[in-house]
Amino acid sequence: GLWGPRVNTAFKGMGLTHRDLNWANEQCLNALKATLEGETGRWVLDQHDEAQNEYALTYSNKGTIETRILDRTFVEENIRWIIDYKTGLHEGSDLEAFLKNEIQRHRPQLDGYEKALRNFGENRPIKKAIYHPFYQRLLEV
């Protein structure tokens, strides 16, 4: 299908060389497979109100133009969800410590997404989370 050429074009645009394209393609397919196999991943991708993927918000912040791109956002039970996909792999023994660190490391990014949505008038409660397809974990931030 169209998957391979589109993914390769995107990876080439990120500067990946031919040698790395197969590995990147394989990781992409593995992440998608893990997402679709897990109940949480299917919930993230399920149909929700006001769902958007790769949702770009451009706004003025103190005289400068800023853009934030949200991986996934939707509304469920009057709560706005902001979900950021992360595919980093942990090779050590303490997975829980790694995941806690991921929450702390990415909190400023997700807070920025929340601020951008608030600037666009979102006034519902907001929940922010990181989704790790390889661990099938949704980590609220």
C-alpha cells in the first residue's frame, strides 16, 4: 500500500539515511501493531468527539508566533484529552523508574500544549498523558 513510500518520505525529511530507513520503518510498524493490539491503544485511537491527529495550533505569544502540534486530542465525557506518543525504548531493569522519568521529562511539553488549547478558548477540564505503545501504557502527566 501507500504506507511504505509515505513513511520513507517522512523519515528522509527528518534526515535519515538509506541505511536507517529499514530500521525506522520496522519500529514504526511495531509501534502501530502494539497500539492496535492493546486495549489502551485502541481507546486512544477510537472515535471520540472533536478528535484531531497532528493538530497544529498557531498563536501569538508575547509578540512571537508559536506553533504547537498535538499528536492526538479529543473530548470524552466533557474532558479534553491531550495525548503525546513516545516510542523510546528502555533497556534497563527498572521500567517504572524510566516511565516516571518520562512523565517529568515531557511535562513542560504537555503543559505547553494545554496552554495553547487554553489560548484557543478551551475551558473544559484537560487531562494530559503520554502513550507508550511498546509498553501499552498511558501515563497521565
